[in-house]
Amino acid sequence: MRQRAIALGTPSGPHISTFHSLCVTILRRYADKADINPNFSIYDESDQARCIKQAVKDCELDTTNFPPARMLDAISVLKNKLIDVDSFKAGTEDFFSRTLAKIYDRYQFILSEANALDFDDLLAKTAFLLQNCPDVCSELGNRFKFLLIDEYQDTNHAQYKIAKALVSAHNNICATGDPDQSIYRWRGADIRNILAFESDWPDATVVKLEENFRSTANILEMADNLISFNQNRKQKKLVPTRSHPGDISVTAFEDEHQEAQAVAEQIKKLNDEGVLLNDIAVFYRVNAASRTLEEACIKNKIPYQIVRGTEFYSRKEIRDLLAYLKILVNPTDEIALLRIINTPARGIGKTTIDKVRSYASLHNITFYGALKHAENMDSLSKAPKAKLAIFVDLIEQFKADLSGKVAPLAQRIFTESGLEESLQAAGTEGQNALENINELINAAAQYDEEAEEPSLLDYLQQISLFSDVDSFDASSDRLALMTLHTAKGLEFENVFIVGLEDGLLPHERSDTDDEDELEEERRLFFVGITRAKTRLHISHARYRTIRGQLLRTIPSRFLYELGIDFTESAQENNASPHDMRLAICNLQFAPGQLVHHQSFGLGTVKEFIDMGQNSVIVVKFNSGQTKTLMLKYANLSKINI
């Protein structure tokens, strides 16, 4: 977006960034008023996981009853709703809430001790800063006379409050977004923000951007048919501008292996016909679905990339080097410090570390502060004192090069810390790690070249805010494999969406009796469909291996909402894409289908069990009764909407 703005001749001055990046800028500038240190670390998911595990342990709780990951999710929800520890404590009534409050309190203490913020803190602390400091709010309102928010449908409560505060003096706000593409409810996004925009700003002018320059008519018609089943939306009609009608196929396969192989063969055929691989993508609901697709790509010699953004930065060798860099800007980051104090091995073991921790606690100083006073620790013998002194001296030497370009510093740390030597001695595995480190240093060099004023703090900030889509390399002629969530914002000439089965899409974790959750899953499918420009291939498997067992599946209810005719002649896998027929064998009803029964009246299909002539259908009738019926005797009639 920044590049496009520059290309349009926009004069210098506009601040163009994500919400999180803007919040980092604000918090570093007004750190004293936000009651934080400006050189704070930004903890990623891995760092947060370590902190929450420590918090649960410190509270002497059983991780079986209070799983750290779930506790972290619950805390994230609270932060996104701007409920701080004290407010949550005040409202707790039951045992679980009181226990969660203890964990929340301890988790925040651990972050504070490390001078670190998690992603949710970046938003929450900025929202509270603007709320509690009118002078800061006024100053920023004068700085940002006009506020444009893209993808407004994905904002959460904290982001909504930040936006409201920034424009409170002038109301110069413009929001673009599509309620039909709100797919981050699980991450705190609130679709009500965009649905209520006109209520929040009554003088706003609404402009419907219904013309679509990406997808063909057939694809857009299918997308419109699907999303019309949602109630929480703003009515609009996608209008195609392309003359090409578009090719669509919806196909059933026997199992996930046959599905993956058929997809690979179709991609191979397209590639042989001159279609570039970087113009083709395969989408799936969950990451686990990539395995069979990867195997099929390897078997068919199709180069591919899995677009899973933070994977590179999650590798051990990368995290090790980054931990050294983090310590230089924030010595209180204990998680980073504990990662590198004996990496590579330098004879500093757990016993020594525990003694240093005890000293730090006793003297109320940081862990790194205690390391610098190792000579004064009576609990340590001469040998560990010497090893700690060498480590501290190494870090202090690196600090001398803190200002200036990042890549030379990273290279120096990699060599002088002993990391490079240890990887060179690790054989083939070490060679792969060395290549990854080289790529990291190359990326740092690119940052140095592009940044106006390179700084290590800014570089680490960029890495911390790295997203899935950032990892997509459009210039590489490789097939893209990614989840539907990752696909948002991208587009391809040819799109394959696999695994259209109940339990996958809609996902089994979504409560299909909860209309809000079901509508979000439908929006996710809508997003996938509208990534396709010319050709769209949708498929499902009749059987899928789940937890080691080959189980019968039920085609996704969403397939029946696409507006495609059901016809038995479209059975099997050779149906013509141009026919737009659904190749599903003898399935007359699907979950979500409205039906009528002579005795029980109107109802909704909840489940269809395909057993040939003995197929069974489960229907929840409007009377409140749920009936399991033999299909051949039920005499049900479809009610088409």
C-alpha cells in the first residue's frame, strides 16, 4: 500500500502501517505516559507460550485443568475487550474466573519483569493511553487529520476504540471493508464495528464498491449465492467487469489421497499448457490438510511453497541469533537471555542459572543485572563466575555496535558468539541451519538498504509484526499451498479449494447451532472463492483419514448453497467444469436444507448418513422435535429458498 501511494505521487508525510505497527510507534514515543519502557520487546506466540506456562506453574496449578494455551486464549479475549487485570478481578464470581484472574495477573507480571508486550498489549495499552491521556489523544488527533482504515471488518474492540479516539476531535474517518470477508472472530474481530459504522458516524457517506475487476461472472454468481445465506451483512451485488465467463468445477473423490493426486494432475496439466505455477493456489481449512497435497506435489514433481508466514522465524537457529539481538536492545528480556546464555554450549548449567536467579530476586534486580554482579555471589565457585563474566563481556562488546546497520552486527554476533562454529560442526543438519542464517542476514542487509535510518530496534519490530501473507513469494514460479485464512488479500488465476466436508468447512470446532460461528465459516469459504480470477475447482472426499481412521464424510452444507444444480449425470470425476454441476453420488439432502414432512411440518436437515438404499436423515423440526428417519420412507420435500 505504501508503494502504491508513492507511485501515485503522494507527498511525504502520511503514516501508512498496520494497527499494531502504529501502536508500537505511539507507545515508544509516549512510553512514560503509558507506564512502560520505550525499548520494550514484542513477544511472539512462542515467547507468550513460555510466559503463560511459567505463570500457570507459578500459580501452582494443574496444567490439565488449566491448559496454558487455553488460558492464553482467554487472556487474549479479555485484552481485546480492554478488560485489564484489576477490572477482571473485580468482576470474578466463580472459581474458574478467580483462577484465571490469578494466572492473568502473574502472566502480566512476567511480561512486565521482562519489559515485554504481547501483540494484544500493543493495542490495549494504546487504547488505554488515548483514553487516560487527553493531551496525547489531542496531539495525535492533530498529527493525523485524516484517518483511513482498510479491512475495517477485521477490527476488534481495542482497534475500534483507538480509531474513535484518534478522530474524536475532527471525525475525519474513512473506512473500507466488506462484512462478507470478516473471518477473524476467533482472533477478536467484531463484525459489528463495520455493520454499525453509520450509527457511529451518522454523517458518513456510504459508497458501495460492487464492481469486481478480479473474478469472472460465474465465480461471482456462486459467491453471491453462498453469502446470501448470511443474515449479518450489508446487502450488495457483485458486478463482474470481465467478459470471460469463468470455469468452475465441483468434484467428489473417494478419499483425500485421490483428491490430492487429482488436484496435482490438474495443476500439472495447466502448467504443461503454459500456466505459470505462481498463478495457481490450493486452499484448505486447516494446516494438517497440506500433508497429502505436499506428497502429491513431490510425486508429480511440482515445485511448491507453503505460505505459513512465521515458520522461517520459528526455526531454532533463527530464534537463537535473534535472541542475541533482542538482548542488546532490551537486556531485561529474560526469555531471550535464558535462550542464549548457554547457546552454543559454554558450560553454564541449570544450577548456575538458578543461583543467579535467586541472587536477582534477593537483590531486586534483573537477571542480566545479576549476571553483571556474578563476582559478588558467594553461592558460585570460581569456574562458573569466570564463565558468566566471559558471557557478559561478550554481550557488552556487541552493545558497542548497537547503532548503525543491522546486517554487519548480526554477522559479527553469529561468528563471535560461537553459533557459526557449532553449526559447522553439526553435519548436514548444521548446513541447513547455516543456509537459514545466511538468508536471515541477507534479509537484514535488505532492510539496511531500504530503511531511511536503520536501527536494530526497528528491525526487530518488523520481524515481530511479520504476518502469513508477508511470506508469500509471488515472484517464485512455485505452486502456493495455504489455509483459507492466509489466502485473504491474495488472488490467483486458478484456485483449488479442497476438503469441502462438514467437520472441515464448516470446521468441527465451530458450533453449527451458533449462527454467528456458522456465518463466519461461510464467509471464510466466500473469501476463498473470491480469490479466484478465472478458474475455480472445489472438491471433497467421500472418505477421509481422521486420527488414523478412514471415516465416511458428509459433504459440506455450503456446497448446497452455491446455486449449482444437482444431477446424477455429473457423478464421478469426469464432469465437465463448464457444466457447473456438482459431482456428488446420490446425495439428495444436505445439512442446512429446509424440508417439509406431512406429519411433522417444516424442519432443517441436521445430518445425512449415506447408506445407499438405507440412507438415514436427521431432521430438526420447527416444533422442536428432532427425528431420525429412513430416507426412503420419510417422503420429505425440499423447500428451496
